[in-house]
Amino acid sequence: MKNNYLLLGISLIVHLVLISSILVYFMLLNKEPIADTTFSFNKHSMKQSDISTKNFRSSVTLKAVGDILIHGTLYNSAQTTDGYDFSPMFSEVKSHLEDADITFANQETMIGGETIGLSTYPRFNSPYNVADTLKDVGIDIVSIANNHTLDRGEQALLNATSYFDQIGLLYTGGYRTISDSQVIRTITRKGITFSFLAYTYGTNGIPIPKNKPYIVNLIDYDKMTNDIKAAKKISDVVVVSLHFGNEYQRMPSDDQKEIAAHAVNMGANIILGHHPHVLQPMEWIEAENGNKGFVVYSLGNFLSGQKSIYREIGGILTLTIQKEIKNGSQTIEVKEPTFLPTYVSKNGYKIVPLKNASNYGLPNSTKWLAEIDDHMHQLFPENQMAQAN
């Protein structure tokens, strides 16, 4: 009997071992091999690497105009039964502004609205509809760093920037708070990121509050250097707006050339100048360290109530910016500058292409067109390109 129990026990053990072996075999058979798991991880890493080094090319058009200088004659002309309407003044150039990927303007007068009272020279304040019109015709960003930023005090600036935010119009160069001033304005189009910085030579002797130095950017080499370097880290293209130069002088001063060269030396790609209220030429510049950039020393008046022919002629600058990534190396190229001269007619302050200005009261517009074209191109060889670093 003992022997029978012993044989039965041995038989049970053998069967259990056999069943366990079969179960282990099938578990191993269905388990993914370690080698395959490792290969899958490596394959994913390679895919990420391919994305970062993928060849890429894209082009963006940037347009820029000069001073939007709203004299009392302009807002009186724009007045309607229920407010103000500046859109007729832009109707002949709207198509030239809204077809760009990005369009910039220098908003010379603060848009503080009617509640604090509109005012003209020497201390301007403009109606909100100016901003509405700029937004409608395709302006994406405005500089508010100029000698009129503090004309009507901090309240006008607070009103203006709040309204810009309300309608989705970016601004740079003047700020509500210190935290607002620390945010570099950027715009991305077609895979190319642009940053926009703005500075002015001064504020017409109106002191900047000592406890609020951020309220408007002054031209200061240390600040510009730090800002440009910070902008380079977060964008492909750095655009610097400079309110500088001598009023009504048609050629750039030595100071303008020095300041522009400093900005390019620090890494700026494009310099947009204004303040003289007349056009000054475009130029390709190469800084001491080999950085190259494009500058227009003054874009003149785009819309104003000023008189005399050179103050009535402005224009629309167009640049093409190309970004290329090839074999892991990135290049940014600023090229193909063109300039469309414009004229502010005395009838309703309508901005029109200069080539059509004879239809709006300017005799010999073709003569003026040829002169302005020569003037704007005199400082650089035709078809020369600037490659940014």
C-alpha cells in the first residue's frame, strides 16, 4: 500500500513539473524580446533627431510705414456724427498694407481716447478710431516709443495700451507695468519668429517718472544690448524701431549711423527709423563683428497734417525674410527691399501711392517719384542682400 501511495505522489509531481514547464514555455513564447524593445526605443530617438535636422525653407514679407501723426486738422476731418472715422484716409493704400505677412507702423501720437480730451501739437492725444483703422488696414504692431509718448502723461499711455490689447493690436516701446515691459513682443509667420523692440532719443523734455523707468524705452546702449541678446534667444529675426535723427533732415546724422551700427553689432537684423518727418535712405550695414543688417534711417510721415512736399511724402517699405535649415545649419536672409512712395493729399488727407498723386492735387508726380526713388536707394548697391548672423 505504501508503495502505491509513493508511486502516486511521484506521478503527481512529474505532472505538475510538466504542466509548469509548458506554461513557462508559452509565456516566454508570447513575451516581446528584449532586443526588440531596445530597438523600438532607438528607433524613436532617431525619429526625433530627424525632425530637428529636417531641411526647411520659408519666406515672409515684412512691411513698415513711418509716422502716424494725428494733428487736429486730421481728427477734425475724420469727425462724423457719432465719432471719428479715419478709414477713408487709408482706402487707397489698404491693399498695399494688408497683403504682407507682418506690417509695422510708428504710432507717433498717443491714442488716449476722447475721455481725457483730444489734443494736437505740441502735446498730442488721438481718438481710439485711429487704432481701429490701423488694425483694419492690416497693421500688426506699432511702436509707441517716441518723443510724444508722454505728451498727455501716464493716463494716455494706459488708455492706449489697454485699447490696443482690447482690439488685438500689438505695441512695443512703451508699457503699462514693469512686467509688461519684460515681455518681448514676437510674431510668428510661416515658421519664422520675429521680435520687435523700440526706443526713442527722448520725450521732449517731459521727465519719465523715476519710479517707472519702464514706461518708455530710451536709446541706451546697455539696455539695447541686453534686449537684443534676449530677443535673439527667442526669435529668428530681431527688428529694432529707433526714433532718432534730426527733424526735416533728409540724410542720416553720424549719431544715427552709430546707433544703427551698434544695434546690428549686437544682433539686430532690421532697423526701422523715424522722427525726422521726412524720408531718409535705406542702407545695408556691416558691423565691426561681421554682423550684417538692413536699415532705413527714416520712413518719414505716413499720415500727418504737416505741410511742405517732403513732409507730405512717405512710403511703404517691403522686405523679404528667408529662413533656411539645411543639414542642421540655419541661415536667415533679409533681401529684396522695395519702397513704394506715398503722398498725403490736401483733400481729405487721403494717403495715395505717389505715382497716382497727380489725380489728388500734386503736379508732376512722376518727377517726384523718380527723385524719391533715387533718394531712398542712394546708399546701397542694387540687388545686394544682407545675411543675418
